[in-house]
Amino acid sequence: MGEDTKSHARLATHETRGKVLLATQALVSGQVVIKEEPLILVPPTRRKTTGFFTDGMHELDLVQAFVDENQSIKDKILEFHSPTDGIKAIALRARYHSVLSQEALEVLVKVAMVFHFNSVGVNPALGDGDAGKPLAMGSGLYSMACRASHSCSPNCCWYASEDGARIIRTLMPVAEGEELTIDYSLELIDRKPVHERRAYLANGWDFHCECPRCSAFGDDTRKVHCANGTCKPGHHL
């Protein structure tokens, strides 16, 4: 659909995590890094959902939207990370193998997995600051923004503008060349211990979180300030 209207980030390839976003210059806290129109935006489904997606999407709507796009957009969509050998992919094949050709089935699975692992609900914030209705405008893929990696202590946040553009904004100063990260869980599990955060992310996005917070010594949700006034400032784990 659209192209970047603002960007202080570039794509790079990480040796184990694929595409990542890096800052192209030093950034101050609160600075807009990316403002980007969706590559593709699929409106909320009117079908009865099948259970493969829990956020108002339907796999047949996704593949129809993909088929309707021009080849350039299709090629960009298919570049996204989309493993097709997981539980959801296997379940999709089992559901549709008797009604679709092998070629059509693999297109459906590929596109569905692209959206499963990379898309984001487009729900612009309301005037009073409320998060707005989930999936108000649909589910979108963004060429740059949807490549941002997760961190349980991110240096950026992201949200949708009134026209559906995806905005990434820094939460702290970021150095040139530093990776830009967001919180995939949208703070739903931030106060959970490491093993629960990792389980949630593995179930939803199929990766084991090794962010600085999860990899740190000790679990910051299970420590308390030392009550001994003679101790140096510290915590009990």
C-alpha cells in the first residue's frame, strides 16, 4: 500500500535472528524512529473464525487479500519470517487439504504463517488516550516496523496513527547502530517471572527469549530490597 514517510532505521541481518532494525543515527528519548504505511491491511473478518487466529482474522481473508495484491507487494510479503512446519501450519493443512489443490494449500499456509508471526492489529488510540477497539482497522504488515525484535525491556514502543500508519518511538536514548526493540506482549506479561514470559513468547512467536532482561543473572520479578540498613544498596533474590 504505502512506503516509509519517516525512518531513522535500517534493516540488517542477524546471524541467528534474521532481519533486525538498527538505528541509523543517535536518537533521543521520545523520538519518532519510523512512521510507515502498511504494506498490506486486511480488514476484520466477517466470517466465523476457525480458531487458528484469536484476534478476529480468518485465514481465507488473508490469502484473498494476498492474491489481490500486485506481484511486487506479494514478493515483499513472502520475504517475512514464516516457518511452515509448526503446529498451526500442520493444522491448516489438515483442515484444507481436501478442498484445495496442493499449490493453493501451500500459498494459504505460507501467507497465514506470515501474518501469524509478523502482523499487528491496527487499532489507533482514541482521543482520550484509550488504546481503542482491538483490530479496529484490521491486521497489518509493515515492511520495516514488523521486523523489530522483541525485548522484555525494549528501547522503543509502537502504535497506530489515526490513518493506520505504524509509528515506532524511542523510550530512551539509543546509540547509532543499536538494535531497536519493542515489546511483543504489549506489557501483558511484563511483571511475570522469566519462565512465564518465555513460555508466552514461545507459544505465540515460537522463539526462546534471550533479551538482556531474561538473560540477566537473577529474576527481577523475584527480588526484594535488602532490609538491613547496614548493607550496601542491593537486593535479595
